[in-house]
Amino acid sequence: DVKVTQSSRYLVKRTGEKVFLECVQDMDHENMFWYRQDPGLGLRLIYFSYDVKMKEKGDIPEGYSVSREKKERFSLILESASTNQTSMYLCASSFPGSGPLLFFGSGTQLSVL
Amino acid sequence: AQSVSQHNHHVILSEAASLELGCNYSYGGTVNLFWYVQYPGQHLQLLLKYFSGDPLVKGIKGFEAEFIKSKFSFNLRKPSVQWSDTAEYFCAVIFTGGGNKLTFGTGTQLKVEL
């Protein structure tokens, strides 16, 4: 079974803090994605990566950055957290051979106070 | 801009009722279509997918969806829902030239009452 692991299930941070959300997948997938999920808005793509050290902006990249130093790990960084970044963050991965099938982690609920 | 619409935000049904959740997208080119489900407290799971071929697609747990190209729709159906189908359902689309980027609808919260 594919496993996508997000390091924290719940996280509480203060405004202005630098926040790291970690995601690890164990299936050697090339593609990794970060989404945020908000009630009534569905899932929105923040950033994605098709390879190590490679990143592309999704639909809502403002206020976020990412890092992909190793194939299995994709980190989402909030440089200076703000209250409007309170959300559920979902990591996903896929490999080209599977077609566009994404496997999701359980999510990190981030609260910025 | 390409978009995905789910017009039913909240649906409440009794057990054994039939279900149809709407999904429409705005794009005239080739698409790949998906329905995902998120049960309370769990991660997103793939229900079914359409890439090509027979437009009537069968998925897990008795769900099916029909791709109607002329209507830009991919509605999800189930003849008889169960209490355990209570979940949030997301339609998602990959648009041609979009790589593996999934664009999601806003989701439909389904509650099935006993």
C-alpha cells in the first residue's frame, strides 16, 4: 500500500512564526503536491513538484514556499504565518506510470493564532 | 479559467434513497475525471475515475458516474445509499496540458440518516 505521511496531525502556531509542514511518501513517486482544504472552497493547489529540487506554483502559492531536497520528502513552508493560513493542509503523491492518480496523506490541521 | 462546479453543497438523504451528485466543468478539451470521498476523520480516497472509453464508470462501494461530454458533466450516482456513505464527496478534473494537476470542486457534504 502507498503511504503518504504528514508529520503532524494538529499544529498551533502564532502569527509571524515560520512554519514547516513535512510530507514523506514511501513509494518512490516523482510527483508530489500540497493542497489546502477549506470548508466551501474544496481543495486548492498550493505548490507541486515533478522531481527533486524542482517546484511549480499551483493556484494559490502566495505566502508559501516549498522544498524538495529528496525524492521522498516535500516540505511546505509558511515564511510568516498569518491567521488566513489557518486551514487543513493535504499532501499527495503520484507517479507518472499510474496515470494522474493521487494518493493523499491524512492532513495537518494548522491553526494560526 | 478552467473550473469545476459542484452545485449541491449539502445533501441529506434517508437510507435506501437514490443519490445523484452533480459535477460540471468548464473546458472544451480532453479531460480526465475523478470522484474522491473523504469519510469523517479519514484521508481522501479515490471512488472512481474516467480517462477514456465507456462513459459509464463503475467504482467502489456501488458508486458509478456517467461522463456526458456534451453537458460537460460527470455526475456521481448510487441507487441505494447507506448510513456509512455519510462523507464529503469531491469531483476533480485534470485538463489537457495541465500535467497531473487536479482541479477540485468545492465538495458536497452528504449525510445519510437512518
